[in-house]
Amino acid sequence: MRDFISSSLDSDKAQNILSIDLKGKTTIADFILIATGTSSRHVVGMAQRLHDKLSIELKIKARLEGMEVGDWVIVDAGDVIVHLFREEVRQLYDLEKLWGADFSTVEYTRYQSV
């Protein structure tokens, strides 16, 4: 599912897609994916398309939070939680540092946008 989500975000022109492996570290999810959108509209659009793809193609009923404003949207797909940010908001919350500080063995996998 992580690769499916990463591919969807990449096709929607998400920037700086980052996957943090949480398996064996926490029970909230196996992975967190973090990505940046260029505007609130871009963030909301990526979240809605991802939600639709998960529902139609994988039959997963993901939950969405933050669609009203679009600065930060969470797509909770169960085993994978996706955080979509505008650039300024991503820098403010700095989830990469938060999760990295808690786990000295976190494995980061970067996906490059084309």
C-alpha cells in the first residue's frame, strides 16, 4: 500500500515525498508518508484523489482530516498514515525530526518526484 500511495502522490506532483518506517516501533501505523503540495488547493486535491483511489482500487475506507483549510491534510489509511502539507506548514511541524528523534533506528526512504 505504501508504494501505491507514493505512486499516487508522485503522479499528482507532490514534492519531497518521504516514507518513515514505523514497523515494530509503534502501533499507530506501519508507515508514515509525508509530502508537500504547492498550495492549499493542491494539498486538498491530492488528498481527495488519494482517498478516491484507495476507495475504488484497494477498497480501503480512508479517513480525511483538514480538508476545510488545506494547510495540512491527514489521510488515515490504517497501516499507512499520510501527512500532506503546504511547504511553510511542513517546516513548522517538522514531523521528520519528531519521528527521527524518537527512534534512533528509523529507516527513511525518499521518493523523488519526476
